[in-house]
Amino acid sequence: MSETRVLGEKPEKKGPKIVIIGGGVTGLSAGWWLARAGADVTVIERFIVGWEASGRNGGGCTHYQSPLFLEEQRLWPEMDRLLGYPTEYRRERIGIALNAAQLARFRRTARIAAGFGFTATELDRRELEKRVPLIGENALGGIHFHFGGHANPQRTVQAYAWAIQDLGGRILQHAEATAIRCRGDRAISVETTRGNVPLDALVIAAGPQTGMLAREVGADVPLAVARAEMIVTEPLPLMPIGGADGNGLYGRQTLRGNLAYGGGPHEWLEDHRIPPARPSTPLLRSLSRRLVELFPKAAHVRVIRSWAGIIENTPDGRPVIERLQDPDNVTIATMSSVGFGLSPASGHAIRDLVLEGECRFTDIGKLSLARFARLAPDWRERQGWLPLAPAASVAISRAASSRVGRA
């Protein structure tokens, strides 16, 4: 985003002053929903909007296990119209199975989605190839999900940001939140590297920094941070269905024809206070190998870009979206690495919590912090989510590269 557009003068807003820490897709969606409701919104971002995973991910819009799923599916087809800018959303998705275990997992997804009224079609290899011509003889079959879909993360982040500004909101980039000031049982301002920002209500949606910032207001949000990677190939002819997953990978074919894919293994890190992540040869090797296994007819293309960034995960892998009781004007949102696709719905839920005190369109009780009340202090050790020495990290990445394709 250009600094001129970000800092341009906007009409004076008369609604409550809402400050959102975090210019990722969750914070931006929340800001857009709140600005639509007449709030005076300021989004604070320490880099530029969408700098980390929000602007660089697989673009999937299918989260059937979330209480936000139905709202996600309702909203995505409408987002270009509602935002006024393109997201490149494309409906439908394909699950590609290279073995019986992978096919069983996709069938389970189809059964669960059927309970919500969504349809899916099982495909043999011939039918699968008609939709995804890059597969090879190693494909067992797949599932065509007639819902969900994918969008362009970069375009979507920009669309949210511009839509916020069109509604009179402000986005402060290169402004790191350094402290949250409270008085009594309420937060009153956020100190940033660009000055103090007063507020009536605060949303903390800062990705890997969420745990640290939540502690500023007395909340314990258990998070583990990890380094994730994605690769982008040279363009290929467009497939009939560009959203295709499998072999432990998630991603899509862009409208230019590039294959953009990621998907473990992650490298667990000590905390967010680390230099920006850089691509790693072992992890890139793992991604490239699995992508060739998934799409043998794309084996000749080159990887032209890669990205490594920091993501956060809760102990059970599900988001946290909750308005605190003390301070009672602070809402916490961490999406545990599934924030992009859920963003239209998560922003709506955050808007409801901030302005109404509860989510009005679905029950998000499962996303509260209360579920971690009895969490063991050594939960990271028990799950094996610990940083590794460099040599061990390389060894595990190499082992994963050879193992995942056979899983």
C-alpha cells in the first residue's frame, strides 16, 4: 500500500474509537466490519498489511470443522461485491488422493460437509484428470467438493485495507505496538513506535505476537510459533479446477498459471522475537518433492519464488476469538494458522463481540480461552513443539521429505 493512501485525510467519524493491533487478514476483516458499522477504526501494523502469512498462503476457503464454516461459505461468493475490490475468489475444490488413507480422509470431509447440506462427488482417476490435468498415474482418485474454494491472499488483504479506508478508517503501517495502557478495568490506549493511539475498545489480532500483547492486559493465550514455507512455480496452462490439495500440501493454481503450495513440516521456534524467517533448503526440498508427486506432469517447471514466515498455533489447533471480562473492552483473536479462509466470518464475529458483547450469528463458545483452563504447563513439550538444533532440524526435514509422500 502506498503511504499517501494510508495516511490520507478521511472524514471525521463519530462512532466508538476501535484500535486493532495486527494488519493481517483477521485484523483487517474485523476493521472492515467495524467500519461498516460506523466505528472509528485504526489498524496498527508493525510491517505492512499482509506482510506475513495473511498475504502468502494457499488461499483456501474451506474450514468445515469451524463454527464459522457456514458464515464463511455464505460470505465468500459475495466478498468482491461487498469490498468493492477483487479477491479472485473461485468456488469449488478438489482433494487428490495418492493412496487409500488419503482418500479415506477426503471421504470423511465429504460426509461431514454433507451434514451441513453441501455436496461432493467422488472421482476415479479418469474423471479426476479431466478437472486436474497435471495429475499422473500414481493418483488413486479424489473428491470434488462443490463448495469452499480459494482466493488470492495478496489481493484479498489489499481489498480489505482499501475498503477500510473507503469507510473512513485508518491504517498505520510500520507502527509496532509497544505497550497497552489500562485504567481501572479498561484499556485506554496503545503505545506505538509512531505515537500513542487512544481507544474506546481494543482488538488484539497480531498473529505470533498475540500471546505477548495479551499478557499486557493480563490474559494468557497459549501459543506456539513456527516457521512455515511456500513455493511458487513458473506458470502452466490453467486447469479447469485451480484449487487442488493432497499429499500433505495445500494451495492453488493462480490465475496466471503458477502453482503456489505449502504444507509442513514446520520448524517450531522459541517465540516471536526472532529475525524474519528465511527459506530453508531442506523444507523447500520437501515441498518440491511432494508437489511433483501430486502433479507429475509439472515436474519440468522451475520454482521461481519461495516464502518463509512465522505462524502461530494454539494447543488444539483451533482459533481463539473472545472478548475478555477484564479489561472488558478488549477482544482477542488468534486464528491458529487458518485465518485467511475464515476471515470474512471471523471479522463478523469480532465485530459482534466488540459492539454487541456476543456473536449473534453462531455459537463460538468452542473458541474461548476457557478450554485451556486445565492446560498442562509443559504442553509444548508433550506435543513435541520445541525448537530443534540446526543439525536435528535438517535431519527431520529430510526424513519428512522422503516420508510424507508415502503417508
